[in-house]
Amino acid sequence: ATFLDATTAGAGVDGTGSGLVGSERPIAAWEPADLAIDEWSAARKVLLTGGTGFLGSHVLRHALVSYPAMRVEALVRAEDDRRAHERLWRTYCSYHGDTEVTRAEFDARVRGFAGDLAAPAAGVDVDQRSAVGDGLDAVVHAAADVRHVAPREEVFATNLGGTVAVAEIAEAAGARLVHVST
């Protein structure tokens, strides 16, 4: 078995002109440092998109349970910040009703704020982008329009335009971007 390592640059990305992304090497050559497993322990502030979806909710739970110093800013499609936070909490509870995270801890460590990935700049104004970006260590972009049948423009607005907007937030903050794609 082999592991595809996308760290090698060059012609065709793998340096051979083959068009492969990365270079193959035996799985036995994996080292924990290659995977950067523990980078999250140093992250103090993370922006999460998709927190009201299945995967995003589980990412949020992992962050709260595994990294007690981490604070999470979550962009949520809602009319205002209060409704965004409530929607995030309700979704969190629906997936993790037996959670060890109390409402008080959730409110202290998580801030849901209103936005819309289908809107220009993800529906986040300049002041909000600045506040979110201040001290931001990482962005986990797990939101997407996953409808199988939908107008192309709507899907592209969210999945492409929203991804660009989130990447711009990460870039402006100097934060690491983790993009989960469907």
C-alpha cells in the first residue's frame, strides 16, 4: 500500500510531469509529524463553517471536548447572531444530546454569528470579518450545498463563492485553512 503525499512540488506537481498530485511512498514511511496531528492543541481560536451539519457538528464537539482552551467562531445561516447561536446549539444538542458540554460552557466557548456563504463576502460585513479574524489560528470550512438537485447558480454561489470568501478570511488573518469538500 502507498500513501499519496501532496507536499512534493514540480512539473505535474509530483515533479515528473505525470500529472499526479504528490509522490507515492510506502505507508510504513508515515511519521506523526507528517500528519501534524497535534497542531490543534495550539489553536486558541477557530472559525468553523458547516457547524449545523452532520460533519461540522461532530468537528465542533471534538474541538470542545478535546481542546478545552479552544474558542470557536461559527458562521451560521441565520437572520441575526442570536438566532445563529441558538440554531448552532439546537443542532449540537440534536447530535450530541448526551454531551459532556454544558450550555454554559458552550455559550462561553462558542460564538455563532450570522452569515450566508451564498451571499457576497459570505454575508459578513467588514467589521465582523475583522472581529472574527482577530487572533484566528485556523479555519475549518465544512459547509456546502449538498443538494443533488438544485439550480447550478445556487450551488456555485455557496460551494465556490462561499469557499473563496472563507479562504479570504483565513488569508487576511494568517490562519490555516482546512477545507472539507463533498
